[in-house]
Amino acid sequence: MKNALSYFLVFLGVQAVIVAAAGQLNGLLDTMLIHVLAVGVSALVTITLFCLLRWATPTKDYILTRPWGTLLWSAIAAVGCIIPSVFLQEFISWPQSWLELFNTKETEELLSGMMATTGGFFVIAILQPLAEELVFRGAILRSLLKWQPERRWLMIALSALLFALAHMNPMQFIHPLLIGLLLGWMYERTHSIIPGVLFHWVNNSVAVVATILYADKPDFSLTDLWGPQRVYLAVGFSLLILVPAIYQLHLLMKRPSSQRV
């Protein structure tokens, strides 16, 4: 447990230090570009640090098993989970004091601006998911499963909770929590971050594309976008994608003999 918390704090610390350092560039570069650079550098430093210190130990063992079916269904599951998860997140009303404390509106505007900035797609949809999977599944969950292997679902839930807390935004708590549970299950079954990385890439890519397409509606909700009745149809259709995908993953996922990430 101590190792998992240490990894979590290091992850947050790297972000805080680099964001503070990037703040020194204010006035020299575009504000959104500074934030994109900060997230990108933070991800690169995190990946390098965790690999060099062997807190996470990626290998090619899993991909050598040719898990193409698992990877395909991982991508399909990512598509199917987005609308139900976001719908549930929008359904919950958070106290106004919380929203003001975490500056949620400013955070949403910042993320939207970053996604529309040159390089934003690569950083948010590709690089950041790789760093997060390496940390939260490849290091944190791996250490938790070693600590309490007989309580695997509790360990998966703890890693998902840390993953959600790392987003530091109550408006973005439910979505990463649910995704964290699914990603944790995928890691526990395969002992590889590769299916989760692909899932994460697809999830973040859809978010970036949706933000760009609806740039003129930064605060839109699913109900605003489609209306109450169509939202339920969209949720139902998504579940028809998600549930079979999870079932197929259950059938296909297996661990490589090395048991490493």
C-alpha cells in the first residue's frame, strides 16, 4: 500500500513541478500552448522516471501472444462506455461550493482550449494515456495486487479511486472512476497495460474529436445535444456495444507467462 501511495504522490508531484515551471513561460508563448507543453513534458518525465526506476517494467511479452481479438474488443468497449459513463456523470448534481472550489468551469474551458491547440491531440489522446496507464495500472495496481492478491477487486477499486482523484475535478470523477474499474480488471486479467493503453487512447481521442466538433458549445451536455429521449436511445445503443465487448474480453483475456506489464 505504501508503494502505491508513493507512486501516486510522485505522479502528482511531477505534474505540479512541471506546471509551475511552465508558468514561467507566460507572456512568451500562447497560454494554451504552454499548457499543452506542460502536460506533454509531464507525461514524458513520468514515463521516463517510472521506467528508469523500474516502478513499472514494460515488456513485449504480452504483444508476442498476438492478442489481436482482445485489442479489438478493447477499442470497441472504449467506444461503448463513453456515452453511458458521461450520462451518469451528468446525472449527478455536485454541490455548488465544490464546483467553485475546484474551478470546474475554468478547468473545462482549459481542457477545451488545449484539445483545439496544435499538438493537443497527440498530448491528450496519445501521450498522457500512456503515462497514466504506466502509473495507475503498471505501477500502482501492480503493487496493490502483490500486496493483497486475494482481494483483487478491492485493489482494483482502490487504483480506480486514485485514478479518479488524480483528475482533481468533481465533474470528472465518475467517468474516470468507472473507466478505472474497467481498466483495472483488464490489467488484472492480462498483467499488461497494452489493452488499457489502447482503450485509453480511443476514449481520449473521442473526447478530443467531440470537443473540436462542438467548440462553439463548450458547456454542452448530452441532453442539450440530443434531447432527453434521444439520450436514452444513445445510452441503450452504447450498452449494446459495451456489454458484448466486455463479455468477449472476459473470454479472450489471458496472462502472458512472464506476468509483467
